[in-house]
Amino acid sequence: QEQFVESGGALVQPGGSLNLSCAGSGNIFKQFDMGWYRQAPGSERDFLAAISWHGVTTFIREAVRDRFTISRDNAKNTVYLQMNGLKSEDTAVYYCNHYPASRDYWGQGTQVTVST
């Protein structure tokens, strides 16, 4: 069984940066590809980025590819999402999960609000 706890969300001004963290609780964390997802108000949850189990291969959705970076530290059971140049449309709850996502492993997410 795996549980994910996201953190690092905050209220930031447009153009700002945030580094989100996601800590996995299980011993199997390092065996899985991981992903970041987000859900904006009134919208479906969308995929953003993925990283292979060993951290060598990453994929970032084109819409945010020039601003977001995904990384992981398997020794800490943690995956990160570095977000730069934040825009109002990045306002959402951000989640991590396996990639592809496992239905039973969604956490509470972390709120990111981009506003003046």
C-alpha cells in the first residue's frame, strides 16, 4: 500500500516560483514511475509531468514544459515539481501519484494559488 502526501503549495504572485514535494510512505516508491497532476476549479484533473522509477527519463506536458521540472529522490521517497514563471491559470490543487495514476492512491493535494 502506498500513500502520498503533497506539500509546498502557497499563494504566489504571477511570475513567482514554487517547489512542490510529494512524499511516499511505502517501501515500493522507488519501483514506480511517478507523475504530477493538477485540478483547477471546475475542471477535470489533468496530467502534468512524469518521471521514470530511476529518475533518468522525464516527460513534461507541452503546455508547461518551458516552466516546470520534475525530479525525484528515491532515498527520501520524494518526487518534486519545480514551477517557475507561474501564471494565474496555474491555480489548482496539485497531486502526485503513480504514472499512470493508481485510482486508490490519490492524496489530499496541495493548493497553489497564483494571484496579485
